[in-house]
Amino acid sequence: MADNKDLQLRRKVRLRFQLRRKAGGRPRLSVFRSGRHIYAQVIDDVEGRTVAAASSMDRVLRDQLKTGADKDAAAAVGKLVAERALAVGITDVVFDRGSYLYHGRVKALAEAAREGGLAF
């Protein structure tokens, strides 16, 4: 029987395969969620480089946030990554939630990025 790590890896691989098929050359907004922080980066897979990134550990957010592991921190990271992506000239992205469910912190980050001006 598959353990939890195997199931997470299968979900992530399945999602990335679908994203590659449907992306149409758009950059990918990738989310990583740890127990203490949340990270987001806009990745251009064609060139293989990170275009914009933000996390709850950024100096801009560190003083404002109570903790890096709640919905408020995720929303702040979402707005910041959207602001940085728009500064580079990226407006359309594909949302890559990895192996995480679209719920809680991941959902808060996505909704804040949409409010910040990113379209996905």
C-alpha cells in the first residue's frame, strides 16, 4: 500500500503534467507550504528561470506578520508576488498548487494574487 509521501508525489506529478499541457506558454505560479512559512514563485518554464518570488520570510512582510503560517500571511504573500510579477510585465499565469489541496492557506494566497492583478 502506498504511503502518504508516495500519494503526494503522484498528485504533484499528475498536476504538473496537466499544467504543462494546458499552460500555452504562460508562466507558472508555484506554491510551497511549510509548517512555518509559505512561499510563492512565478516560474517561466520555457526559459527555466524564476521571474518573481515572495515568501513570508521577506523583509517587507516579516515585521508586519504575526506568524508565517496562517491565512493572513498567505494573503500578504499572494499580493506581494502579484505586485512583483506585474512589475516584470506578467499578468497571466497558471496556478500550480503542487500536491496541496485548494483550501486554507493555498486558497488565500491564490485569491490574494487574483486581487493583486494576476489572471488565472
